[in-house]
Amino acid sequence: MKKIVAYKPLPDDVLAYLREHAEVVQVDSVQHDAFVAALQDADGAIGASVKITPAMLEGARKLKALSTISVGFDNFDVPDLTRRGIVLAHTPDVLTESTADTVFSLILATARRVVELADWVRAGHWQASIGPAHYGMDVQGKTLGIVGLGRIGGAVARRAALGFNMKVLYTSRSPNPQAEQAYGARRVELAGLLASADFVCLQVPLTAETQHLIGAAELRAMKKSAILINASRGATVDEAALVEALKAGTIHGAGLDVFEAEPLPADSPLLTMSNVVALPHIGSATHETRHAMALNAAENLVAALDGTLTRNVVNRDVLRK
């Protein structure tokens, strides 16, 4: 019987599904040595939020598939997995809408100062009608620049164009004719997007090319009234440069769901800034979506071990071997 290592707690029904197909060993990934030992005679593994290094896989000669309960896969050395013939599967579709909701909540919260003013009310400061010192800025009718118009970026564009009458600019490796036709999205170079957008929204995976994609120069290129939104990966932004830009008023504010170090350190300057909305990486964190992701990852893993998986594969070259 095949053996699967689960290194993240799974819903009962998902665990039961896996047990119909294999022996399942549940391991706390924090216990590094126990986790690595369990991989040695496993056929597959499922989990999330743990960096799987090549050293951890040495001796795991039976391992045929890894299934991450996420769309991102920067916790894996994909070329190394491909060299070893290990399939890496992810869950790109089931979290699209909930993550796009989170992105748009950051847009609204930063523009309308929702968190700041809610805290102000809770502190008992609301003693009279508010004045200009507490005004926010409009979202409807503004220009949204999306860096990376894939699944989630497209869902954000739909909300922006159809729900808030926003103009949508985007940069992407490939054109998105569907978004251009349905939402009036216009493809531009990054420099043009930064100069024109009222909201700059990052929706790119973390790669060597996107590491610190937004740094000091890019922040200076944005409007002083602009807001940066990042719900992709923290390291796509040079966080130190962002802190300086927010302090200096180079940009108006930031809505962040991801950070270079997670959890965000308690002494981070971002936590003291009233023009920053910081969330604890909740992009897809709804009961419905997280369950759907776990089930999708389980189905991916079972199919990969059976040799029938044809979708949601990160390193498709393995399938051609």
C-alpha cells in the first residue's frame, strides 16, 4: 500500500479520502527530523507553509509526488524536484475568488481608512461629526494597475471594472484578450502603469525575476496619492524601501497581506503606520476555500501517484519523462 505523509492538519473528510487510497502518516512539520524521516519511505506528501529543501529529500527514493495546499510554490526547489522525477502539484483555481475578495478588501480598507477609523471610534475619539482630517479617497472611477493579470488578477479586474467603474491597466508576460474585451483592461509597460495608477496591485508569483520587483525606484515612480496593494508574495516588494517611502510620503499608503518575514515581526515599522493595513496572510482564508484547497490537493496527490494527473502540475516536464 502506498504511503502518504500529511505535514499539515487536514479536514476529517479529506483525511478519510486519502486513507481510501493510501496509508496516511500525520507529522508535525515543526518536528523537522521526524518529518524528514517520514519522507524516507513515503510515496507522496501533502501540506503547506513549509520549505522543502533538496537536503530533506535525500534518501526519499520512493517519493513520486508532492502536493501543496496553495497556489504558490516558492517553498520548493522545482528544478530539483524535476531532476528527481517528483511531480509537484498545486491548487491554482479554487482560491481565485476568495483571494480576489481579499485584494479588494485591502483596496477599500486603505482608501477609506477603515481600520484606522474603526480603531479611532473604538478608542472613544468620535465626539462630533468628522471633518477633512478623517476623509478617505474614492475608489470608484479611479485607475487600478495590476501587475500580473492571471487568474486572481483577472478576478480583481472584474471587480474593479464592473463593480467600481475603474479603469484597469495591467502588465503581464502575455496579453489577456478576455480581460481586455470584458473589462476594458489595457496592457502597458510597468513604468507606464506605475505613473498612471491610483492603486498598484501585485499579483505575481515569487521568482528570481519578481524578487523586489517593487523597490525604491518603482515607489518613486508612483503617484504620491497612490496606494500599493500586495497580496501575492512579500518578497516581491523591497520592504525596507516601502517603509522609507511611506515615512517620506512618496506614496499615500499600502494594503499588505504578505511580508518578507512571516509572521510579521512585532517591531516592524509597518505596524506603527496609520496609512498601512496589514493582514496576516489571509488571502484564501475562508472556511469554504481552505476546505476546497485541501480536497483539491488531496485529489491532485492521489491522481499523481496513480499516474493520471494532467492538471495543476507545476513541473509538467516530469510527466513527459
